[in-house]
Amino acid sequence: MSSQKLINVLIGHRGVGKSSFLKRIKKYYDEQIQNVHVYDLDEEIENSEGSITKIFLEKGEDYFRKLERTQFERLLELSRSRKQKTFISVGAGFNDHFDSDVNVIWVRRASDEMGRVFLNRPRLEKNITNLEEYFKRKSARDVYYSEVYDEQIVLREGKIDADDGERFFLGLIERTIPYSYTIQANSIKRLELILEQYDKWINFFEIRDDVLTQEMAKRAVEKIEQKKILYSIRKEKSYLQSFDLKDSIVDLALEVKSCDIKKPDIVSCHEKIEGSIDKTLKILESQNARFFKLAIPIDNFKELMIGHKWWSKDKRKRIFLPMSKNGRWSWYRSHFCFDNFLSFFKDDLNGSAMDQPLLTEIINYPRGEEEGSKGPTFFAAIMGSPLSESWTPTFQQPFFNDYDMPVYRIQMDEDELTKEVLDSLKTLGLRAAAVTSPLKKKMFQLVDDSNEFLSTNTIVYGDSWKGTNTDIFGIAELVKNVDKDSEIAVWGGGGTLNILKEAIPQAKFYSAREGAGENAPSPKYLLWAVGRNRMGESVMPPKNWQPEFVIDLNYSQSSPGMELADQYRCQYFSGEKMFFMQGEKQREFWKKYLER
């Protein structure tokens, strides 16, 4: 956090974790023996006025917003009188103005885009579903947040006890990482804050003519040291040709035909030529430049390995930055950033390319065992799809820190997983992984795993790939308090179906695709085992069922299981206990092989 302002306000969507982040901020400053004051606006309101839910029900949202503003003004006055560092978190619906002495921090997560269901917070529009209400409000709030924020931080997914990325953001620790940063249009208004935060350690600030207007670029260049500027020419007859390019790095796109620069520092390619990587590489390397950058869309692991082998043969002159529409190659860019002349990070959810690694995640990765190391050699991963809400990287990173291994997200569909792909990942450095949907059954066929469930959720490389399944421990923990003599229904199952049948054989099992008949008896316990990504091919349980409990194998806040509990007005238990138990057992399995 580069702002020198004493008053800092946390804004962000419902459920993003502002209150938890606020508590960690207090913890981080206490560690440094630095004074800080923290206030949760909702807590302040409840302490003086009573339950927020009751206020909404009895007096309405307009009344609450007036209370909110009054309490906020009181906290501002108190903070100004103290003249010490202060953080105030406000509710998602807070939409008033901020004075010039306030630094506004937009707190975000990737899961903001997936939606969240709330069972214990005031409903504002009961004529639509919980999730529909979230998205309806989100659009307007995104506009407001983007207009008022000064800085933003993207939190990692999962339960966080302590986080170096957060400490780094707050300016409480320092790091030097080999990355560059693209100045974007929304960066201009906070350019001084960006420069103050990143200038000490960054390689280059990139000025792109297809991202910034000429006026924006001029404003940025005036404030950046010339030797730290990377001018990237992406457009014909670029306005950048009129800039003083001396002592800076110039990147000229191969696609640009009309440019007076005869020998740029870098020639880069951003599209496959005639659909062929081989032809693209041949034409790229025929250009007159010091460096050749391949930053094209990579469609599969075979193409990734072609690009990787090309780059590996001459890392001094070659740059490989794989691209995708969904950011699936972010892990590759992270792992090989130390050897790439150019690597870019992002500090928001999109960056200038989806595959740019997120700063708060980068800071938490181990750096390599030895002084002067070029980064870790090996890595661990969570494999499957989708992965944006996975808690595994956050939960397992402390364990793998002992082995100097970052934990990445490797997105992969079932038809992509083959022995060749697994071998390629081993070549790149993969040594251990958690495996999730839809890969569990396919992985069982590819590794040395003799478990009776024909499904693998954990792999590690010893002298060959070894596998096991720890879901049985997680499910046993999840259902240990279930009354086994009561009616139990399991909806879905996928790669955990055989384990569920072992853990609760007396249950009735329903296919999520086929559903239940009209006369299917209502259970007391409904175990939900369908992910949000499979809802397009699934049907919901009967509306006339009246379960007392929904027990969800998912732990994400967008789980349809939460919507079911809301619909049935019954108690809800998330899959958190299952996740943590099976995760602890994964550690035991990995440890046996990693310590050899």
C-alpha cells in the first residue's frame, strides 16, 4: 500500500472477506509493533443500534443507509483526531462519497465473478433468488467501486491466517521479484501510487499504444525513469514513434507493417501465422532484433511444450509468454519468470492479459533454496476444472514451503489428461498434485494407485507417479454426526460416488442428470454432490421434499447446495470440514515420498 494517507477504507462485494482482512491488518501491524486502529462499520452499527437484519426488516434499507453514513462520519472524525493509521471496512452497499484525505482500497477475489449465496445476511429482494440478487447488485456496485477506489488488492481464495501478499501490499515487508507491469487506462488516475509501490524493484513499466491514448502515455512517461520504460508498439503508424525512445526498451509487434524503427530491442508475435507454431517461430526469428518474444494463444499442452522447448534452447534471446482466454497458463508464467527477460504481473483480476500472475499470489511463492537462485525447480498443483474458487493453493502452500515448491492452479479438462501430458508436466517440474473434478477417474488409470474406489485425488512423483484417494477421510468427517437410521439422499457424486457408497451405504443415491421420481420419499439429510459447473446438465431435487439438513460436498459460496438450503429453509453444512480433513491426509501421503 503506497498511500501515505492515515485513513483507509475497505470497500468490496458481499462475502469477499473485508472483515477478516481487517482483523489480519490489525495482526500484521501488531507484529511490527506499529499503532493501527481498525473498525468494522457493520459491527459499529450493531453495537449501537442492534441487529442489522432486524433494522432491514423493521425500518428498511434507506433507514439503514442513513445510520451507516452517520456512523461512518463519526469514525472519520475520531480517526482524524487521533492522527494515526486507521482502517475502516464498510458494507458492500455503502455508496456515499469519500473525502480527499481518505484512501479507498477495493478488496477483491476471483470468486467475486462466480457469485455468492448468503443464508445469514439480510435479503434485499426476496422475489428473486439469492444468487440473482447478488449479481443484480454486483453490476452497479462494480461501477461505483471502479470510480472511487485508489488502490486495490485481490485476496487469495480460502481461509487465510497470514499472508505475505497482504503484508507486502500494506508496505510491512519488502520483496524483489523479476516482473514488469503494464500501465493501463485505469492506472493513470493512481499512477503516483503505483510508481511509489513498484518502482523500487520493478524491471519495466510497459507503455502500450493499444492500451493507452497518446495523452495518457505522455502523462505516464513524464513520471517514469526512462530506463524503466518498455514501449510496446502494437498499432500501425503508432504515436509512440514520436516519443523519445532513447535509453528505453522498444517492443515491436510482428503484426505491425508500417513502422520507422528498423531494429527494435524486441520483436514480438501475438497470433499464430497461418495457424502454425512452427511457421510462426521461423518468421519471428528471421527478424532483426535483440530478443524474440512469443506471446501467442496456446490451445493445449502439446503447443505449450513446443513453445517451452523453443524458449529453453536460448533463454538469453527468447521470451515465451503463453496466452489464453481464461488465464490457464498463469502457472507456467509464474514458474519460469526468473529465466524470462520479460515477465508481467497483474494487481487486479484481468491485467493486460489474463495469464499474467496475480501479485498477491506471487509474493507467497517460495523463491528458491539458495542465495542467487533463479527460482524453485519443482512445483505442486491443483489439477482440474474449474479452479478459480479452489482453496488448495492457499491451504497447501505452507506445507510445500518446506520443500521449496509453489502451488499452482493447472486447469485441465478430462479429455486433455493423458500420460503424455502428465510426463510433460513432470518435465516442467510438477512433483505433487491434488486432483479434483473432472479428472479423478481418469487419473486413476494413469498412476500407480490400487484404492478400491477407482478414483484418485492425490498424486506424487517418486520413481513413478503414485496416487491415492483421501476423500474417504473427508467424507467420513463430513457425515460423522449424521443419524444413520434416518432417510439420507445423495444427489450426484461424480468421482466421489464410490466413496459415498462406502461411507453411507444405507443412503439412496440419485443421478443428478436423471433426478428423482414424483413419489421419491423426502429425506432428512440431503447430501449435495454437484458442482456449479455441472448444473447445465443436472436437475434439481423435488420441490416438495422437506429435508432438515443439506450437507454440501462443496465449500464455495456459489454452491447450488446453498441455494437448496435457502429454498428448503433448512440447516446447511458446507464441505469445509471435508476439504480440510482430506487435505491433511494428502499432506501425509505427499510427505512419505517428498522426504526421500
